[in-house]
Amino acid sequence: MTYVTGGNGRYAASTVPAPGTIATPDTVPPRTRVAPRKVYESQQRSLAGVYVPQGMKPVWEDDRLNPQRAHQTFEGKARMEVMWTNTVPRRLIDRRTDGDVIHKYPGLQTPFTSFEDQRAAGVRVATQGRVLSDPQTVRRGTTVTRTATAQSAGNTTVSTRSAPEAVPSASHRYAQAGIFADAEQGKAAAQKIARSGLPARRGTLTRDGRELTLVLAGPFQTQTQLDRGVARLQGLGFSNVKLRK
């Protein structure tokens, strides 16, 4: 990416790179507009020596000659790289990897692809409303400690840290809260689940020629999470909870 112009003006001039320099999300302030290098260089060439003479005005005002076309921010680019699938249940995937990234957006609901858009639409959830980083795997090795005293030189004490017990994985990934004939009722149910802090999903299915709304909680990774999720759904008034793979 190539830097184009400054952001919202809250940053000192020394922190803003000169136009035309290489930009990454870590080297420019938030909301900085950037563009692909080839686009930026082409725009600069096309604008060289072009101006509107005094007393004249542009022929077109419909944005076809917009010198900022294709300019973007890294935040906006990240929003476009995630999308909801039309499957049941819905999945939030990263277009670049086709991997499920819903775990990074706790509380995000369809059709929104960012917490900013969701808040702007008036949807409130019980989560913090921010994107989480991918979990990191930490390898724990054995710790060997050697101690020697004046009375027992050469004696060795070996301390080993036992590996943590494996956490049972969930027997089912989702808990079905209900199937609704009224789409608005299904939407309200999903919002109620999300406000309680559980991840909620909506999907559609056809039964006897009718389109129904399926509302799920999940996905759950461990059996403990699944059991707690079922208990919370029942506490919210969803008495006919069913488990789904």
C-alpha cells in the first residue's frame, strides 16, 4: 500500500509519512487513506499539468474523474475481507483464507461485518464490541532445577511440571434455541441471546414450502461451554433447546 493523505488531524506532523511512501497498518495512524502503489502512481501521472482554467468549471461532476478513487483505509479494507455465508448456521469467514473468524468477533450479528456498523444501527450486545486477536499456542516444556549444597554436593533435584489435563471437547457445537415462522421474532430471539453474552446465529430453512428462521447459540469449543450455554438459554426462556453439530 502507498500512503495518500492524512487522517483526522489528531497526530503530529512528524508521525504522518510523506505521500507516496510505503504504508502498513503498523506504520500509519488510524483512518489514514492509502491506495495500491500502481493506482496512486497512475493517478499522479494523469493529474500532472491538469487544472481548471480561471472562469471555467469541470465538465463532469459525477465522480468519474475523482482523483481519490480506490483510496481506502486499512480499517475499511479489513471490513471488506470478512463476509457472512448463506449456510445454516451462518459463518463469518475471512475471504483471503476461507477460514471461520467468528471467534474474533464475539457478539457480532448478521448482516454486519464490523462492530462500528452494528453500533451505528442501534444494535447493542453484552460483549466489549471489539475484534480479538487469534489465540497463540504456547508450548510448555519440563523445568529441570539442579541444587547443590555444601553438605550434599552433586545431589540433583529434578522438578517436572505436569502437562495440563485435556479439556473435553463439546459433544455438539451449537444449541438450537428455536425455529420461528416469523422472521422478526427470530431476529428478536437472536438479539436477546447476543445481549446475554452468548454468540448467536440466525439462518433460514424451508419446511413444507414455508421459509423459517433458525436461531442458534454457539459455536462452543468445550463441553463446559456447551452445558453453560444450554443452561443460559433455558434461563432466557428457551425451554425446547436442542443440540446440533
